[in-house]
Amino acid sequence: MDKSSRRFALIFAVVLGVPAALLGTAFVYLYVSFVPSNIEDFRPSTFEAKTERPFFYSIGGSLKYSTQITSDARTLAPAPTLFPLVSPDHTKIAFVSDKKLLIVAGDGSYAHQVATVDDIFREQKPIGKTFFRNFEFQWTRDSRSLYLVKDEYYDSKGAQLHSAKAELWRFDLDGNKLNLVLKPFPAGDYFLGQRSGIYFSAATADGNLILRYFDGRTVRDVKAESSWSIPLDHLNEAFEETPFFSFTGQEPSGATFNSQPDKSAQLIIGSKTYLSFTQGNGIKGHFYCASLSDSLFLPEHRYFLLDTDYCGNYQGRLLIDTDTGKYQTLPKGTRVYLTRNTDEISHYRITSGGILPN
């Protein structure tokens, strides 16, 4: 190798080496400066936790239905991977697993594949392919039917949420039939009214949202002075409406975290403190390892399931007995599926974009 070649090789090595050295230094700094958030005075115990009403849950990759979280209960189906939606009567669950929309009954009396599904948010779309969306499901109030949206991939900018090619379909468990309800259905979200009424959010030509109503025959706009809050009596002039909508991703009411800068955070349920968590420090600053976003009360509200997946001294879920204050660890990968709806939650707001919880 001549002198110029050696010089080029040296420069090349330096150019590559400096970023690598900086990256390595950054990793070392983050590792050294990272402080985990822990459960203070962590002393789990063992106790029996049964509810009066059975509920859906999964351990690992198995969907189960029981009055307690136990691996001994019968496996009904593979665990949900997307958008589990429990029926209003609490006896059935609709969910996506392996790109299939399934409905399963808790007692094992019913299991059906409704349709194969796909994602409107995928980057490379197979233009022209028709599919059912892998979200936007809604149970009817009587738990006998499930609404879902059919669509067709086209060359759109971003996700095709308000797709002009979308259609609303209904799957009836009696007879296992899929029926077309409304075409086109350019909705961003929707909720159900009385009889066969459907309210849905549509985009206007100027990019705003408007709430529309389908009575089973025709579509009309819902007249509203404000798109952010539409009074219930503005939905329908012909009769007093009773909207129905199943919420997903609801944080549990009655449970909060009380935290102050540079101090521990306390889990408070009602007016009682149950657990405390030390403050951690990570790449995004200070944090606490427990979260309410995937936490919930089991039926009858005695037992509280708390997400502590990111704690330094325990990664998983805790089940808290709010009567005794005791708590226990749960099997790895435990998830509980409960769905609340407008018949159970009275505080919600009707908007041009659909129904939002208050």
C-alpha cells in the first residue's frame, strides 16, 4: 500500500471510528445515569381472588374465561393480538388474531371466524384489494350482531380513514351471516342509535368533520351549533335518542396516581393509598414504572389489576385486593379484557368526530 492509500485508510478509519466512539459513550452514559423506578416495600402475597361474574383474560397465548385468573381454566382460542371487544352481555368477545376477526363465547358454545382483516395504515398497499378493516368493530346493544367496515385499497395520501370506498357491514350471530348495511361509508368513527340508526363522522370538502345519520334508508346531516359538543336532543327530532357505543382503552375511574417532583408516587383507589413507587430516571427524564393505561377493575370492582411491566424489581401485573390491601403477582403475559359502553358510562360527549369519554 502506497503512502496516499495508507493516508486515505487512516482518514476513513477515523471518520468511522469517531461516530462509533460517540455512540458508545452515549450508551455508557445512559447506562450509568439510568435509575429504575421500583415498587416500594414490595411484599406480594397469595390469596384467592374470585368474582361473581366471569370475565375474559389471557395468559401467554391462550384466551380463557373464568371468575378468577388461573391457568387451569379451559383455553378457548388464541389470545387476541388486536382490538378485543367484549359484548355488552359480557359473554362473548370479538378480536383479531393472525389477521382473522373471531367471535368466541366464554362458555365454549360458539366460535366463528367472521372475516380475514387487514390494516389501512400499511405502507405498501395492494391497490384494488378489498378487505375488512382490523379495527372499528361495534357490538349491538343486544350482543347479537357485530358491525365492521369493509374497504378497498387505493392510492391515498396517508391512511384512508375517511375512505370513499368503505362500506358498513353487520355480522349476525344467528345464522352466521354478513350483510351490507350502508355503501359508501366514509366514516372516521361511528356509534349506534335506536332501531337501525347509525351515526357516523364524515369529512367535508373543506377538511372539517360533520356528524351524519343513517336511519336504515337515507342519510342526513346532524344539525349542530358546535362540532365539539352536540346535545343529545339534537341527534334526532323524531324521538329521544339513546346512543350506544363500546369504548376501548379506557383508564379506570376511581384510581389515580399522586406524585410530586423528586418524590415517590402513590397509587390511590378511592381515598386509600395502596402502593408507592420510587422515581426513576431514563432517556426521557423522570418516570414512574406503574401505569393506569392498561390497568382495570375486575367485575364488582373489588380487585384491581395494575400494570407494573416496567418496574425495576418486578415486571408484570399485580392484582390488588382493595378490601384487604394485599396484592399478588400474576403469571407472565396476563391480560384481562373488559369493555365498557355508554350504558355503563354516563359521562361522555357527542362530537362531530364521534363519541368521546369525559
